[in-house]
Amino acid sequence: MWDKVQETVQFLNEKTNHFSPEFGVILGSGLGGFADDVKVEYAISYNEIPNFPISTVQGHKGALLFGTIGNKKVVAMQGRFHYYEGYTMQQVTFPVRVMKYLGVQRLVVSNASGGVNPSFKVGDVMMITDHINFMPEHPLRGKNDERFGPRFLNMSEPYSKSIMKVARQIAQEFQFDLKEGVYLALQGPTFETLAEYKMVKVLGADCVGMSTVPEVIVARHMNMDCFGVSVITDMGDEDNIEEVNHDEVLEAAKKAEPVVRNLIKNLIVKL
């Protein structure tokens, strides 16, 4: 893994003239429009990058963007990788390892998720305050390489409290309703059954999705500060479930995209 990461970093450094981003951004389903907020200097397709997986999901464009927002340098993933696509957890999180050695200190992740908190509605934007890992595989399983991080990782603050404080200020400043809650990660790719929605709620989560948690674990393994945001694209509870398909998820995410873009853009500028 170490050698592959260094090989990929070297390739990207040569391609971008050693562009050194401070922020990494991972854009979830239907949120690729954030790229319009980046003054792009370099755009590299995943299929050009050595050791990179290829995104196979509709709504994920599959490109790595290097550029600026205000005076801050960023690298943004237009499309992420998922365990349900058949990749290992090491492949899913490989780009986060690469980001760290490109210079990234802060990681921003976004996703589309199903809401179980009855106070939520479709189109709400939720800041992730904590998560529950229900994935069947762990990204740190196997022999630990101390060059990346410790064998046993403290996860008492997976999402940075100081970044969340700034996000609350931005929401107040721009007068949009920023929900807060716990995100639970399941494998997918099936949407949840009624019983599974009930389980998610009983376990103490506010929404459920199929991504984000592995990337945050690996980012924290390398001591990167993290911020996460979920767009609530469908709702379900133990009594009622909305029939939903991926196109509807993308449509709901697209409607909420202006709020997410505004939040992330201003967060990067202010930090």
C-alpha cells in the first residue's frame, strides 16, 4: 500500500506541477456540481491515475480536480468508490491516503442518505456529528503500517468539533436550516427494508447510507480533520417507507445541492 500511494502521489505531483492542496473534498451522489465552485487548474480522469479504482455509479463523474476556492488550494473527487461496487476497503479509501501525501490536512465528505429522524424531510441537509460503522469490512483490518498511523485508532472525535462550529456560523449567516445527526453506514447496494430502517433508528442514528465512514476512518488514521454532510434524499421508518430508486435519489440531491455547495465553499474559505 505504501509503495502504491507514493507512486500515485509522484504521478499526480508531476501532472500538477507539485500542486499542494490543503483541503480534500469527496463529492457524493448528485453533488458533482460543486466542481463549478472550484477554479480548476488541473482535471485528471481516474482511469489515467495509476492504482486508482474507476467509479461505476451513475452520478459519479470520475475525475480528480485540483484548483482553488478563494485563496485555498483544494483537491476534489468527482465521484467516490463504494464497497458494494466490489472494491476492497483498501481500494475504497486509497484516494484518501493519496490526498494526505499530496498535502491535504482537512477532508470534507458529502453523501446522499435515507432519513429516519422523524423531524427530517427529503431535501434536508444534515451535518454529521458522529457515525456508526455497520460495514462488514474495516479499512484498517490487516497488518498496520505505522507510517500511515497507529494500530489502534482513537475515534472519540471522528468529525472535527471546531469545523462544525464554523459550519453552524455559516448556516446562521446564510439562514439555512442545517440539521445535525448521526450517520450509520451499511454495505448496500439495496435500499433499506422497513425492519432495517427501524434498526437504524433504534441504534441511535438519524440517517443511513452506503459510504463516508471508511474514508473518515482512514483520514483520522492519518490525523486529518474531517467534516461530513448528508443530503436526506428519502425517508423511512418502521411504519412507512417511501419507494425510491437511484434516479430519485440523484434528483433530491440535486435540489439540495445549492445549500451543500454554499456550506462547503464558505467553510473552506473561512477555515
